[in-house]
Amino acid sequence: MNLPAPRRLAFCITELHPGGAERCLVELVTRLDRDRFEPVVYCLGPRPLGNPSSLADVLEEAGVTVHFFGAQRAWSLPRILIQLRRRLAVDRPCLVQSFLFHANIVAAVAARRAGVAHVVSGIRVAERGRGWHLRMARWTDRWVQRHVCVSQSVCDFSAREGGLPARKLVVIPNGVDSARFAAAVPCPLTAFRVAPERKLLLYIGRLDEQKQLPWLFELLPTIFERLPNHDLLVVGTGPQRALLERMTAERHLAHRVHFAGFRSDVAEILAASELLLLPSRWEGMPNVILEAMASGKPVVATAVEGVVELLGTDGASLQSVSPGDSETFVSKVVAIASNGTLAARLGQQNRDRAVQKFSFDSMVAAYMGLYDTLLDERS
């Protein structure tokens, strides 16, 4: 008996530098049932160079074709749109799935012009800082069959503030490899000039406006006064690094705040830490919290989009605060970091929830179910 040929799916993303959306795409594409689907990836940006953890390499090692279009500035997007349309017309996928704002817009237009019948966009964050992003999403909505939101709070925001039709919105949360994070061996703190006897508070993410790091750094003198045995490790890069280093120097905290830059060994760093901090102004469903949960670590985070959904109502009551509530943020950091029994209990609850609610298997199954539904509608 001849089996039907796998249906070709096009996955379009803005870039393939390591990040939450990029890793989600890679996990989804590499875990698809190849008997049912044939994935091809289209990256609007250039191929990442000199990065030992290149996601492009991971895709290609899994036998996935990746096309790079080389966009590095917004003004090059019209050229990229034409190139993507031509590529789609040649490859003839039956569905396009996009991730991140620029890819969502370009993919919707290019797919329409290339005659692709089905377009699914990926909304990864509540776009509170860029109203024009919402306007562009509304404009291209006419060519999109579904918008996959990474959390219910992003879904609600997209309908309420973004003006997207509720009937097109679908929620599919991120997944995490809980076994990998649980098995990680702690990395030596001396790699970050942290004395072995010190305990570690941890921030992982972009150093930019969304993450509200200057607010956190203003609280550090109070936190460190009440936690004399703890340091803060900052993992990530971004435009606010110079500002944060200056704030650290002005507060005479250079011996207790350590900047690690980009790191590929996040699981090992989490294993060596006591508590994750995430002071964001807005989010979608922060992968770093999910990874901390899989590592069995407690967190203290602002209760922005996706945070309560990840931690659960009970977990969020002890591990999240309203954005801007400085006193409560400090109190929760100190309460958890100074109480090993409480930290261990919260960490175990977090790990159990990650395993039960946020597996990659359930994430991939939800995406494949959506694709089957859309493709079978016109079969």
C-alpha cells in the first residue's frame, strides 16, 4: 500500500540566533512526524556565524533544509519579501508557519503572493511597547488563518489591544526538555569570578528595556544587605549592558554583580544557582522561567504575560509580584533565598508542573493537530 507523501510545511522566522522563539521553532521542526510533514525553514536574516550553538546547525544536522535571506536592517525587508515569495513559489508548501513580528508580516504577504493557501502566524509576546506592530498585524490578518499565541494572556491581549479576531486565536504554550535540565551538572562559579562559597541569584535574558533591569539594579543594595552571602549573575547581552555596569559601579557592587554575556550552558548555570529573577515589564511566556522550573529552581518574577500560567496560581502567589512593586519583590527574593526549605519546596513544585504541563511532546502534538485541521478543511 502506498502511503501519502508528507505535506510540505514552510517555517519562517526573523533570525536564528539563540532565543526563546528560535529554540521553539527548532524543537518543533525537528520533532515533527516526518511521515506526515516535510519541514523547510526560511530565515529572513543571515546565517549566524561563529556561534558554537548555532540553531542552523541543529536544523541541518536533523536533515532540515534552511534558506537564509540575509536581512540585517528593516529597509531590506521589501527585497526579502520578493525573494521569499519566489522561494515559496518554487517550493510550493501547503502551509506557512511564521515566528516573530517581522517574519509574521513578511510571510503573510509573500505567502499570499505565492499562492500558499494556509498561513499561521506566531505571536510570542504582548506588544506593549510598539503600537505599530499591532497595526501591521491587523493589516496582514486578512491573509492569516490562525494566530498561535504562546499563552492565554497573550491571546487575550491580542484580541483586546491588538484587535485580532478571537476566532482566529489559538493558544499553544512552549515546551521544555525537563529531563535535560534536571540532569544538568552545576558549572563551577569560578568561571564567573564568583567565590565557590557564595550563593547565586540569577538573571538570564536580553539586557534591554522590556526586562526592566535598571529597576532591579536599584533594588540590589537592599537585597544584598539582607542577603550578605549572595551574588547576582547576569547572563545575556543587549543595549543596556553599559548602563547596568555603570549602575553597578556607582553602587559599589562590582564585587557582587557579575556579567557573563551570552552563554550556551544555561542548564548548568541554572543548576549552580539558588533563585532566578525576572523583573520584566511585559512578556509572552518567558522560556527562562520554564527552564528554571525544569531545573527545580524557585523564581521571583513580575506577574506579566505568561508568568502565572507557568507557575500556576499557587506557585505564582509566592513567586510573582505586580510590576513595579519594589517592596514585595525584595521581600519575596529575601524570603525564598534565605529559607532553604521553602526554596526546595517551590523548586520541586515548579519541576513537577514543568513535567506535567509543558512537555515538548504536548507542544508538538498541538501544532500538528492545528496543521491537520487547517489542511483537511480544503482537502
